[in-house]
Amino acid sequence: MDERAPCSGPSRPATPSAAVTAGVELTGISRRFGGVQALSGVDFTVRPGEVHCLAGENGCGKSTLIKILSGVLAPDSGQIVLDGSAHARLSPKISQSAGIQVIYQDLALFPNLTVAENIAFHQHVGRVWQLVPARALRRTAEAVLARLGLSLPLDTLVQDLPIASRQLVAICRALAVAARLVVMDEPTASLTHQETDALLATIRSLKSHGIATVLVSHRLDDMMKIGDRVTVLRDGANVGTFAMNEMDRHRLGELITGQKRTAATIKTRFTGTAPPVLAVRGLTCDGQYANIDLAVRPGEILGLTGRLGSGRTELALSLFGMNPPDAGEILIDGRIVRLPDNRAAIREGIGYVSEDRLALGLIMPQSIAENTVVTVLDRLCGPLGLIDHRQRGQTIAHWMGELQVKTATAERPVRELSGGNQQRVVLAKWLATKPRVLILDSPTVGVDVGAKAGLYRTIDELAALGLAIILISDEAEEVLQMAHRVLVMTNGRITGSFQPADVTEDQLREAINA
Amino acid sequence: MRNRLTALGRSHELRLAVIAILFAVFFSFTAPGFCSLGNLKDLLESQAVLAIMAAGLLVVLIAGGIDISFPAIAAVSQYLVASLILRPGGNWALAFLLAGGLGLLFGLVNALLIHGLKAPPVIVTIATMTFYFSMLMFSTKGAPLYDLPDWFTAKIAVLTVPFPVIVAGVILAATAFLLRRLSLGRQIYGLGGNPEAAKRMGCNIARLQFFVYGFSGTMAGIAGLMQAHRVEEVVPNALIGRELDVLAAVVLGGASLAGGAGSVSGTLLGIALLAMLRNGLTLLGVSSYSFGAVTGLVILLSVSATALAQRRLRRKGGSHGSA
């Protein structure tokens, strides 16, 4: 009946003796999916109590490796040594009872339960008719929080928590069982810098309790800050494992992509003189943002940055007709327009690529082709309202080529593409509407270094074609590299305007987090 | 303090209770006889069968499923029990055992189809409902059973509380205990809140599914038995169409069709509200044909309210971290 490791007491850290003597050792791991060799002969060793980063581009095999470690997938060959005993494969049960806890990107929390119950949910599992040990649940949650020096409202439902706190709940839950290795898959992707720092502090605190962390991330900075060692994978094979203190940012980037990276160039002041295509005067949406003024000219890239919750996404949605403002004016070509819905915005030539491409940007089970033309179906229709297939095919082929989407056929479902390629398909979908203003909301979240460079190139090319671009991002580095001008939003207001050449990354971060 | 007050104001149960009281006051002034002891007792007794079925449906809804087949299960097990043991010489213990057991069996068939085939529960249970009802009507030609034994139809009451009301009370209390105080109940909430998470946490999903549909079936069996006891006859098609009345009461009581939410107290209030509404309308002389409209509207409103709340939450989610 009881199929899991007993939760011995509310807060005992992983048995320290075991943690000191034994790590987790994967050697020669290979795994094939159909025609694709996802992993070939990968070695990966985690020492007790270390922070081990796992880096690589999308599709390099990171998630496959994690699934093998968590016992969800079996390797075709190779060996996994836990506590000195060798396994050909793990099961989730073996993996968990060996103290391995995986926090997936989607967190897998119960939104309808309280923080305390989420953290201590393990105590329900495997029991049926027993009474809920309400006090023990609470004590467990309190103890884990105390151990990490965190405070969370125990009786609040998880659905009422901000995303960063949910992340912490997931970590606490992983530690509520006797974990000694916590795997975090992209934990910082949706966090602001402050929240990221808090998370990294939590990882340090885990380390001080002898608990090892495997950190999967696309953010080089985070890995540099926190990692003891880093293992880089490329195309399913080891590039190598390196001590972090012998590594620098550029070299790491090169190892991940396998390419030399040219130093980022900062854009000079925008010199275009055409009148602004999109302007906003005194735009206000109660409770979200207030008194926003901005203008963007054809060919200009306007960076808009600020913490999550600063109102930038809400502002972008208003410009795209999906969040009607309460006051103020939106002008297209100097003409006041009303944007009651996004169809009006599309008609006015505004395109919007959402932050969460998976949830909002793409219809995952449908083909690349369908996704590309979904926004312009009415323009592809012949006189009878039927779709003109020749024109449809041309449109699709044009944008696939233009954006270099790597795929054998445009009929593949979008969900089979890598993150970077998915992002390109979203772009294609909006470019097919022939927009004059393109709003990109955090376009590189969860996109690897190599794909990022490709996206940046694409954005520059689009601007050169005369598109006005509003680039929303919470990465100071990104807006500095990409934008002609950077606006900072704080608490719903624009609190700073910078020329990238006049400001350092640190100064900009300071302004964002002020 | 203010925080606690707003939390209380947000409580669905409290709002329902206030509305229920307003209703009661309104009808006791406008509808003569509403407030009489006889009417209230009738009201309570007539809702007992519905409440028992609602307990079953509530648990299924919280787990993120849905069951439409319970009136059919109730009708079939009612008929089988009546023809098998409701003869002189039978007794209540045997009747409960058989009715509950048959209901359980039918419920487990639902679970088997839903879990085994990964088929959508709405479709599966609509199909089983249609099949059971049709088989019942086909084999009985719709002929009612009247000659039920005296021990079965004799009215039992403890302190003037009728037997079906006592049974419903015990069942609702047990359901509340199950949902709030047992590990099983918490896992049912977990399953409804995030099935993927429940799976990854190692919950035994099959066991949970078989439990909730089995529970719903068992409740249906018992409800059928109580119905037969109350009306002193078994009419095969008497329960047709009750599924939506029960569904309306349960969703009005705060259970979400998306799973993960709902409570016994809310369900009770939902039943009370709908019952008062029907009863009050009857006493006011409004035709009973209007009840279907009420049921439909209540389901639509509850579903829209849930959808709107989710949309608000999503909008809030867009600015997460603002607090």
C-alpha cells in the first residue's frame, strides 16, 4: 500500500551520511526516439551537495536526460549508479526513493489546494482511508519553509499566488520528502531578476543543507552565478563538464552553440525621420497602467522593459485591442483609432507575438502551414469565400524560407518543433498579416542561445524592412542589444527612457528593479 | 480583520445562504402555506432522494469527471431490488446491501470505460444512461411494480424526521467527512485540480477513478431505494430527467465542471435554493412546466460564473507578481 519513501518526520534533511558518500552517476547513456538519436553515450555525474548546471540548446537532449534520471524514460543503453548500486534503468519509484525530485517547468501544483497542503501532499499519497494528518501537514510545510528561510502564506490557495511564489511552493514540496537531489527545469524562465535572485538564494540554502541541485537553464548569467560545475550537451552528446570558476560567459555560450559569438553591438540613436506609425497619448487602464506616452517610427525598435506585473504586457495587449484602455488615445499614422478587439488591431496593421507562445501563439496540434495562415485566411479566399490553395502555399513557402524554419515539411504539427522554431512560426503567422507594427512580448523566453541569435537577426531584418517594432523583455541585456531606445515601466508608469549607448546593463537593471 | 471579512464575502456558501434566507422570507410572505410545518417537512422529504444522488455527483465533479447516468442506475437497481427481494421476508439491511451493491457495480462499469478507454466521461455516461434506461423499459415494457411489501412501505420516522431524510443526512455527513478529513478525499481534490500533478505525485489514478464513479453509482442505488420507499411503488421511468436537476443543484452549490472545487455544504444550499424556488413557484400557482427553464438557467448561470471567474484569473495571471 505504502509505495513511497516514508516521510520521516517533517523536516529532516536528506540523510547526511548518504549525501556525503554517494552521488548520482550516469554513464554512457543512449536513447533513441524513432529516427532521432536523442542521446548518445552521455556521461553525467552529480556530486553530493553541488549545484550542477545542465546547458545546451533546445533539442540537445537535456529533457531526455532528466526524464531518464527521474525514471520516466528508460535508456537504450548505459548505466545509472545510485548509492553504489547500478541500474540499467530507473522507475519513478526508485528515483524518488533515492531522493531525486524533479521540478518540471509547469510546476505541477494543485491550484485548488492551499500552500500547506501542496507542500505536504506526499503525505496523502498511498493512503486511502486514513484521516488527514492536518497538523502534521502544517508542521511539515512550516518546517520546510523555515529551513529555507522563506515565508509563504500557508492557508492561501496556490491559484491566488504570484508565479514566483508558486515556484517556491514547488521547491518546498520537493524538499518535503527526503530529497537530496533536486532537478529544476528552467525555473527562472518566468521570473524577474529579483525573483530569480531569491530563487538562487534558495538553491544556495539547499546546498548548505547538503542537497544537490541540477539546474537546467537557458540563462547563462544564472548558471554563472550559482553553478559549481556545468555539463554542456550538444546534439545529444557530451561537450564536456567544466568547473564553473574556470568558465566565462562567452566561452559557455560558444560551447553551447558550437559557434563563435560575435560581440554584441549596441545600436546607435535611431535616425529615421518618418512620422511615427504608432503613438500613444495619456493611455490609462485602471489598476494596470496610467498615463502612458510613447511613439514608434517605421524601422525603429523600441524596447519596453520592467518587471513582470509592471503593466508592460497589459499595455501591449491594449495596443493589440485585447485589453481596452479606460482613457487616452492610440494613434496610427497620426489618426486616432479605437481598438475594441484584436481584429481591429490586425486591420490597422498591428501584430502581436505573445509572451506565452505555447498557450496563446500557436495551435499546437495543427501543422506549421495551418498556423502560418490562420491570421490571414480571409485574405487567401477566392471570390466564393473558398481558400485559394495556390496562394496559401505561396504564403507559407515564403515565410518558411524568410524565417528559416527548420523542418522537412510544413505539414508537421507545430508541437513537434523545437522552441526556437516554434517562435519563428509565430513570427511567420504575424508577418503574413503584413503588419506595420509588430509587438514582441518576451520573444526569447525559453529559447536557447543559438536560436536567440537567429531571432535577433530576424528582428533586425524586419526593422530594416520598415516595420516598427516594440520589443518587450525583462532581460536588460536583450533590450540593450536590440533596441534603439528603451523605456522602463514600473508600477504601471513609464519611469525611464534610455539610449542604449548611454547606459550600462547594470544601470538599466537598477532602473528596472528600483 | 478586513481581510477576513472579504474572504468571508467571497465564500460561495455564505452568499448562497444569504440568498436562500432572502428566498425563504420572500416566499413565506407571498406564498401562503410556504412556511407551514407540513410544507417544510414535505419539502425536506422530497429532496432527500435528490440529495443522496447529489452527494455522488459532487464527488465525481470534484475529481474532474462527470456522471449523467446516475438516475438510470437508480432506476435499474430500484427495479431489480424490488423484483428480487421486496417480498415478504426481506429486510432493510438486505435491501440496502443489494441496492448499493448493484449501484456500485454499474458505477464501476462507468469507471472501467472512462479509465480504461480514456473516453470522455460525459459521452460514456450519457451512453450508459441511455442503454440502462432503454434496457429497463424494453424488458419491463414500462410496467410499474405496485405490490411492495409492508415492511418496505411502512413510514419510519425518528422524532418525526422521515427515514429518507435521515439516510440523506447520514450520507451527506459521511461525504463531507470523506472529502475533508480523509486522505482519499484530498487526493480527489488534487486529481480534479491538476490531474497531471496527481499522476506525477504518485496518486493511484485508477483507484481514484474507480472510487468516484463507484461511489456515485452506490449513491444512485441507495437513492433509488429511498425513492421507491417514499412513493411506495417502482415506476421505471420515474427518475428520467432528474440528472439535470441534480447537476443544477450541485453546480449552484459551487462545484466546478472543471473539477477541483465543491463542498457538501454548498451542495446542500444549492438543493435548498432550487427546492424553495420550485416549491414557492408552485404555491404561487406557476405551472410546473417552468421548472425545466429554472434548471436550465441555473446550470447556464453557474457555468458562466465559473468561466468568468477563470477569465478574471487569467487576466490577473497576466500581471502576476504585481502584488
